[in-house]
Amino acid sequence: MKNLELNQRRALATPRGVGVMCDFYADRAENATLWDVEGREYTDFACGIAVLNTGHRHPRVMQAIAAQLERFTHTAYQVVPYESYVSLAERINALVPIDGLKKTAMFTTGAEAVENAVKIARAYTGRAGVIAFSGGFHGRTLLGMALTGKVVPYKVGFGPFPGDVYHAPFPCELHGVSVGQSIHALESLFKADVDPQRVAAIIIEPVQGEGGFHPAPVAFMQQLRALCDRHGILLIADEVQTGFGRTGELFAMSHYPVQPDLVTMAKSLAGGMPLSAVCGRADVMDAALPGGLGGTYAGNPLAVAAAHAVIDAIAEERLCERATTLGNQLKAALHEARPHCPAIADIRGLGSMIAAEFHDPATGQPAPEFAKQVQQRAMAAGLILLTCGTYGNVIRFLYPLTIPQAQFDAALGTLSQALAGLTQ
């Protein structure tokens, strides 16, 4: 089987709306390595878009899924429940950085978790309005798109969107938006567009994912929490991409001296199996009536088994600490490359949620073409990278936290050459 043949078949069989980055097809994978159908080897710094913090086919995850396969694959938890769902909820409740009694509900995708968090917030507050931020990404469902703060490619041609969704600018000094300006914009929303007494929730990614790996400033998160408290608004932390060790903490909100009311999670929760969850204050989570939450595949037993194994692996292999160690090494390599790559405008991130942003050195304008060239040079040398950002001028690094050190060092060498305009 050849990649070219598969590409021809894909073009005929699947719609163009399902965009595909690579022109090669996966055959097998192990930890941080992926092989295509023609036998070529790649180091995976994409990890299914931050899904594989514990790497491809982690032994613990594989064993857990195999063991569950011997018992049952599906009952629908809402019909016939099972202990593993309950015990996973108990573990998540113990780990999420919210004080007091908590409860957790399982779903299947990150977008489902976000939509259900909004449902829960509306049920608890009796309000409809939701505020999100420019550059944020919250999914491709209709409400997810409404919350997402990026038009191309996510919103084009899909409107109209659900009402009572508003956006404020995300604070980013590099892009000329201060903490004060962002808070002022929220206050302006309350004067011009929506009564704060009609706002159920404000949803924010502690570190924006698709928006370019921008960490929310600590001062902003503190003021946001105070604003929510003043108006009786719930704060939802969207940790779909930041969760499970990526930022050097199990959840990114642990970097902040404030707490959310609800947390959404997915991606690396189950090591490649489809599973998401919403965890929050028990009184908030109990607002929805019985039957108001759930889904046919929500909390699938195979995915739940995988999630237990992921949580075990993160703790036993100290992957939060590993995230910080690897992230520091990556940032050092990027800073070393800067003299040979004047297009690097910023190096940022928490733990191993690191990004490099590129601007034209002559004009100071975003340079998406340069980011694409770096990505393509790296790909040609066997290193898979992802771009992101409002302008597509950011490269984000999402290697497994389990990557062997020698492979990581080799990948940094490949990256340095790609940044300098060299190919191997």
C-alpha cells in the first residue's frame, strides 16, 4: 500500500472539510515514534493534537484496555452502570484543583464536555449568557463554534450560531492587549451588550491552545475570578488541551492562585481513547435534572479503563516533573536558535506546552509562511510539528512526556536545522 494511492482514494471518498495535514498514512506507532505505510519513521511532536501525553500505546493503557475487553465493551452507563466509572469520577474529584465537594460527569469529546459545562452553568444560574475570548477554541459543534474565537476555518459558512454568546479580547502583551484592556472590554460588554445578571458563565483556556499557546496572566485570572464573584457568574476552565501534565501540573489551573467552578477535560485523559469529563463544585454539578446529562457512549468502559491507566502512569513516571524538564530543554534550544532565526518573535509556554511565534523581521508582521516552511522542513527530516495561532504563525510542540531523552535531543537538533533553513 502506497501513500499516493491512499491520498487518491481519500480525495474520492471523504469531504474536503475534513482537512488532513500529512500526505502519508500511519501504519503503527510506539511512544514518540510513528511509522507510515511505506515504512518511513517519524518523531511525533503532534501526538494527535495533545492527546498522547503518555505516548502511543503506553503499556499500562494497552493492558487496561485488553483487560476490559475481556469483561464488556458497552452497556451505556445510564442504563447499566459500572464501578470503573464511579471510581474514575472519585479520582478526578480528588485531583481537580477546586476546594470542597466535587462531582464529575463523563462524556466522549472535548466539545461535548464544553457544551455540557455550559448546560450545567445555565441550569445552576438560571441565566443564558456565556462569555468567551478571542483566539479561544472550544470545539466544532454549533455551540462550540459560537464560543470559539477564530473565524477561519472554524466558522466560515456554518452560521447562524446560538445566541447569548459574547467575546472579549484575550490579554496578550505581544499582540497589544493588556490585562487592564481585557478586563475593561468585559466591563464594556456589561454596559453595551449583556447585563451581567444574565451571564451564566465565562469560559477560558488557562493556556490558549489553537489560539497560540498563550498562558493567561496571573493578574488577569485573579481579576476574572473577582469579576465572576461580583456578578454571580461561574468560571469555567477549559482544560481539554492543558490537562493531564502538559503544563507541568496535572491541571493548568494549579498555576494560578484562584479556582474555577467547573473544569472541562478530554484529549490526554484516556491516552488516545475517546473520553471527556466535566468536574465541578457538587452543588453546581447537581443543578441538571436526572437525564439532562449523559450520552450513549459517554464514559465508555474501555476509555474509562484507559483513563485509570493514564492517571497511574502520570503519577508513577512523574510526568508532570518530566514536562517541566523537557519544556525547559526545548525553550533553551529555541533561544539558542534565535541568532540564526531572526523571525522568532516569542518563545512562551508552561511546562511542555511550548510555542514559538514568528514575525517578519523587517515589518514585524505575523509570518505564517515562515512557520509553514519550518514545519515542512522538519517534516521532510522526520519530525511532525503543528502550527496554530490566530494568524497561523505559531509552531506548538506536543511531544509525548514519555519520549526517550536521546530521541528528544535528536528532535531538537532537527528543529534547530529547520529553523535555520537547513534540511537533512
